[in-house]
Amino acid sequence: MVVMRLMFVACVLLAVIACRDPHDFEPGDPTKPDPPAPPQLVSPANGWASESFSYPQDVSFGWQQLSGAFYQIEVYRDSLLRSQYLVYAADRVTQPGITGRLSSYGTYFWRVRAANRNWNDYTHWSDPFRFSLPNPAK
């Protein structure tokens, strides 16, 4: 009985912690127009390679601005963008750019999507761009 009660309390606590602000953006409102195409990535350009050998490195990410939008950015160490290789993410970015700190050399892939309270949903994710940071041992 005690174990079941503790499990119930744990489930309630998890539900409360996971709840979002009810006034927060919720995609999927059919009364709003569909979103535009995803933002176009600008920098780092696809195939860009850093020339700095110091770590951690600050990498400036930039993309095309969409009017009134906020953005999500994700940076991966994997071309298939699998969640276990996500190394940097930011939600609710209000400007068309952000600086991310990356701590190791290698190849990275990044993408962005946008949302706006006036749209039905998020845009699709942009096509990912690839960039690399050099191995300091070479």
C-alpha cells in the first residue's frame, strides 16, 4: 500500500514538473495559417571549417529572419541527427542568430526551425549544414 501511494505521488510530481505554462505557444491550432518555409541557414556555411585550435570554441550561428518568429536551434555530432548525439540546443531564441560553445573537435551538423504565435505550427526544420572544428593535436 505504501509503495503504491509513493508511486502515485511520484507520478503526480512528474506530471506537475512536465506541465508547461498554459499561455505558452501550443502548435496545432487549425484556425491559424500554416507556417512559412523554414529559415535559411547563413553561418556557419555548409562545409565551413574553423581555423582556431583553442577549445572550447564559440561558434556563431546565423539564419534568415522570419517576421515575429522565435527559433529553435540544434547542433549534433551525427549526420542522422540522432538525439544521443545532440551537443547543443536552444529554444525560444528571439534573434536570427546565437553563439554556441562547443568543447571538442570534429564534424558537426546544425539546423533551425521557427515558430510564431500567429502560425498553426512550427516551420519544418531547415536542411542541416555541416561544419568542422580542427583537431588541436594535428
